[in-house]
Amino acid sequence: MMEHRVITPGSDAREHLVVIGNGMAGCRAVEELIARDPARYRVTIFGAEPHVNYNRIMLSPVLAGEKTFEQIVINDAAWYAANAITLVTSDPVQVIDRAAKTVTARSGLTVAYDRLLIATGSDPFIIPVPGKDLPGVISFRDMADVDHMLAAAGRGGAAVVIGGGLLGLEAAHGLTLRGMKVTVIHLMPTLMERQLDEAAGWLLKSALEARGQVILTEANTAEIVGDTHVEGVLLKDGTLIPASLVVMAVGIRPSVALARDAGLEIGRGIKVDDHMVTSDPSILAVGECVEHDGNVYGLVAPLWDMCRALADGLVGRHSGYRGSVTSTKLKVAGLDVFSAGDFSGGAGAEDIVLRDASRGIYKRVVVKDDRIVGAVLYGDTADGGWYFDLLRRGENIAPIRDMLIFGQSFASGGAQADPKAAVAALSDDAEVCGCNGVTKSKVVACIGAGNTTLDAVRATCKASASCGSCTGVVETLLAVTLGDDYSGERTVKTMCKCTSFGHDDVRREIVAQGMRSIPEVMQKMSWSTPDGCSSCRPALNYYLLCALPGAYKDDQQSRFVNERLHANIQKDGTYSVVPRMWGGVTNPRELRAIADVVEKYDAPLVKVTGGQRLDIFGIRKEDLPAVWADLNAAGMVSGHAYGKSLRTVKTCVGSDWCRFGTQDSTGLGVRIEQMTWGSWMPHKFKIAVSGCPRNCAEATIKDFGVVCVDSGYELSVGGNGGIKVRATDFLCKVATEEEAMHHCAAFIQLYREEARYLERTAPWIERVGIDYIRTRIADDAAGRDALAARFLFSQTFMQDDPWTARVAGAHGEQHAPMARFTPIDATREMA
């Protein structure tokens, strides 16, 4: 029996607006209302989830490991407090009493309202097949679903995603990145058939299959198989697909049960007028749950329009919602897709098509009576907004028909046309930023109000502050509006679309301002997107790790998938494991351990790498901890073959065995590797020690190379043996092993502190010059000592084997850093 409690207004005599739904629609409506008249209403919001308002569109990056939940929050707790909003979480409203003008939640809490806003969104459609209620069958609508998928991915195995629409493909993409073997089942012949035509759908299918997913179109689900838990999916043609997780992503339906029970007028959704008012004048509705003029919308852009109209009505303004002409611009699993209007063609319609197979680009514009009626773009969506503007305004395209398919720049006057003219020609109500619903006129007004930089525009009207794809248009509007007063060119290449700062600026400010976390950097440096992206987050994580050894906690979710899983994912979804072999030296115990692992886990391939190690291929994700444990038992640690870190130290046998050897190159290589392993760097880093000038270890194409000679050790830096081969630059010559190791430590630390993330030593040295490196390392003894000391201090925190830690963590053990081998251990055991 419910316990009945009542929220009373106390001394607050303002009208009480109660909002059912703490999602994007409900909170955006409240934001619009506050922007118009912040003191007009007292607001209470009921949410079914235990969270503050977050961006559901960004659940896919959370699943993929590109973002955390905190990074997709739209309105944090401080926003509710600052606006005196009462938030009730984990307590969905179950009853609306229109006569008493109250709502009652599941807990029994009863609240009176003057105006009620229903923003219940939509419910996922679950296919009514046998087995649909088995544990392991979920939808993809909220954070709880993501948590369920993450837990399943952590256990490994296979997943089936039913539904080849946007949500299904995003779920499949995220689960694939998490290491699961994923099969997508789609009933229709074409993926995303509501947004894409057959040609674009085929390109998308091919791209996803190349990433390791299995895509089955025209596949009909007959049954979900399992006794106590999902074990597989049976298709109607008899195909059985094993799976421990099934994600239903076949569609959504407006959530209208609460409104229907209250006696409101219902069609496909809750029926509303132009101000989002329902059949009860005290009750409004907004978002995916509503039906306006016979239409139900499931996209963000109409939602923003509805919220503006609703807020206008609540404060007595007369402008209303007139419906939306929709377009869809998406990034599906990292692939650009755009569609608008009716691309099915039909009587009287003509297609204008551009295909560029080598670049993976497809464009199709559907024209009828010299008007665009539909468009589909794949691979290059830059002109999507322009096509949509022409479609929405019904403009006659006959004068530009010959150039139409090549885009706005060509159609405005050819390849050499001024891009400013094309942007200036956009109508005032042309949508510039689809993510935040910002038109050209709003951007121009924002600039006219004194916001004369890209960052200022982003902060004020939000144009280009989310995905960043409209940044070029916003910058052109700045140039058109300000004329000679706009500086225009950026002098520094930015880290990514999220910021106007370059790598060097960010590194400098992290140290200067003592910033200690990724959110702090983004806040203090005015990131345009509050949660960053897959380009800047790994870079910020590295810069903080380098600047604050021991104080900064490594953010695993800001690492690439191989670094998170401590193994290299392969094209078939399995992993390869590379144990470290100090200086390329091994012994019977290690070889037996590797052989045992290969047999025990049925690894199909063992390969000698270019770095003098053994790579074990075909390990299943669920077997990784056991493989690590077996290798650890033989004293072997991770070779970091997956990391932006030290990879290998390659050696020749040197003076101990070779008749040409001048020094103990093997022993020195082992000692250098023991000193440098585990260190995170801007990019992968390779070292080699050759025992004589014959250079069998190829030291002169490594990031740091040592060539032993009779009188000492010649040191060189900045080599690269990849696509663009680069020989090293000579650094200096030293007399002892200790000096060689000391110079190596100093050089690595200089590279760690000053190179940009994902910049190898070769381009770094070409950028700053070898003379600068010599000045800092060879010529400045005190500076060299300080660099080496900082490197060794950092290593006290970094030389902690991730395999050992993961194995220990799985057993609840306290884990201490992995003890390092001494040079005597490594060389004597071989003998």
C-alpha cells in the first residue's frame, strides 16, 4: 500500500508548474520558460530515473567508452538548486487526478499543480516473440540499459542486436568496441531504411561489416532461445545465432498510458494544439509523447521548436508551433549520414546522383518540378544543411541544377566561388546548428551583440558548441558580419573541434593553473562541448598523467580500447597478447609458459615480432585474465604492444657472443628496458642497442638508438621505420653505460613533456629541430639531470604491470607494483 505524502507550496504564492519527465524535453521546456520569465512559476520535476537530466542521444558514446555519464549530463544538481526547482528522482508519477489537479507518484507522494506538463517521451517496442522476457533481453533507451550492456560486455561472449536503425547500429558499434562479437538482425532489406536509400544503406552495411560486425538483413526473429537466460536467437529460416545478450532496438512508441488513464485525448500520441496544450487546458505535453496536427516526431529538432512554443504560451506570447520539416544528420558508428524529405522518388521525380567509391561518398538529390523533395548523403554531409534549406523553402533550383549535386560552393559560382557569398545567401531562418536549434539570424544577432569570436558565439548562443560540424559556417558568418574587424585565420591548429586552443597551449595552462582533472581543464579553458570528444579526451588524460605523476588518477575511459583492455583487438574480435622479453632475451621457463598458454587456450598463431618478442594471437576476451595469470606465474609482464608507451628495446648479442661486438649491448638493452618500461608517452616509443657499427639491431631507425663503439656509445634520436622511413639524428657520444641510460631518461622525459599527443619523435624533432634537442640534452648538464630525475620519479608510479593488477583485482587482492628484473636475472637465466 502506498504511503501518501503531500508537497505543499508553503509561502510561495506563484503558480505551480509540475513536470512529469526529467528528460531532454521536460528540462528544455523549463529552460525556455526560465529564459523568458524566471520568476513566473514554481517548478517541481518528477523523474523515473535516479539521475539528473542527461543527454540520451549521447548514451552511445558512453556505451562505446568514449564518454562517462558525468560527461553527458545537461543540467547538474547545481542548476536545479540555482533555479529553485524541486527534483524528485526514482519516483515516476502513476496517477493524474484532473479534478483535484494533483499527481501521485509511485511512493505515494502527492503534489498539487496549477499547470501540468507531461514529457514522458517514448517507450521501446519489444517484439512479442517467445523468450522476450528472458534475463539478458534489454532495450536501449536509458542509462540502466547501458549499465546492463557494459556488465554483459565485461563478461565477454556474443551479442545480437535486433534492429538496424540508428539505435541498433549504435548499440552494435559500442558492444563491438567493448570486445563482444556482435550480429545485427534487421527485418528490412536496407539498414536505416527510413533515413537511407538502398545505395547508401549498402555502403553503411559494407563499412560496418569491415569493422567486424555481422549484418543480416531480411532476417526475421522467430524466438529468443534459453532456459534461465538468453542463449541465442532463432531466425524463421532456422538459423540459430548464439548470444548471451539480446538488444531490442526495433522502434519506439509515444508513452501515453498515464495520459490515457487521465482521460486526455489520445491519437498516436497525446493530442496537443500549437502551444502544446492538451484537451485539458491546465495540462500541456511536449516531446516524443505528443501528436501535433497528426504528426508524431522522434527527432531532437522538432522537440526544441515545441519547447519554444510551449514556453511562449506559458508567458502569454502568441507565437505557436506550426509543425516541423525534419532532416536527419547523424554520425552512425563514426560514419556521416544525412537525409531529408522524401527520397523514395515516385511519379515525376528525378534523381541527381554522385558516387565516389574510392572516397566512400554517395550523394542523391531527388527533384520534382524543379524543387528538391528529398536528399540522401553518405560520407560527406557538409552540404546537408543547404539542401535542407532549399527543400524547406521550396526554392526553384532550375538555375543551379547543373551544379546542384556538387554542393553549395559550386552552385554559387563554381569551384573558385567565394564561400562567404554562399553563406551570406542563406535565408535568415536557415538552421545553422541542428544540435541546438540555432538559425542564421540568431548567430548574426549574437555576433552583433558583441560576441566577435568563435568561442564567444559558442558560449552565448550555442552554435557549433556540440558536435562542431557547423563550425565553418559560424566562422564564415563571423567574417561576413564583422568584415575587416574579424581577424579570421587561426594562428594555432586546435586540438580538435571542441576547443580553440592548440596542444601546446593546453599543456602550458595545465601546469600554469595547476589543473588536476579533465573536467577542470574543459571548464577553465571554455571547451565548446562540456564532455569533449574521442580526440581530446585521450590527449588531456595523457597531459595530466605526465604533469601530475602520482597525483592524477588515470582515466581509463579516456583511453583507446586496446589500452583499456591491455591487449590488441584483431579483426575477428579476438585479441593478441605480447609478453615483455627484456632486450629480446628469453629463457626456458618463459618459453614453456608461452607454449602452455598457446595450447591451453587454443591460440591459432604465435608470431615473432619485429621487436624480438612472441605475439600470441586468437585469445578470446573472456580468457585474457587467465592468460595474463599464467604468464605472470612465469615472471612475464605486459609488453605494452597496445600502448602509447615504450614498446620494445631491440638488441644484438654484442661483445658476449659476437666477434665484432664492442660492448655488452644485450645487457645495456635489458637495463634500459627495465628503466623505461611502463612509461606512458605521446605515442609509441622504440629503442635499440647495437653492439657495433654494423648495427644489427637497427638502432638508427628507432626513437632512441645506441650504437656501441670501442670508445663508448653513440646516441641518436628521432628514427622511424614506418611508412615514412626516417634515419635518426646524431645526439652525442658518451663513455659509459650509466651516461647512456641517463641521456635516454632525459630525452624520453623531454619528449613526454613537450611533444603533442600522437606525435612520434620523428615529426616532433623535425618540428623543433635537432639543435634544440642537443641544447637541452647534450649541452645542458643541469637541465639533463633535472629531466632524468623527473622521468625516474614518474616511473615509480608508472612501472606497475596492468596484467598483474587486473589479475589481482579479479581476486580481490591488494596489488603492489610488479618487481623489476635485475640485469643478472635476465642474462644468467638464458645461459
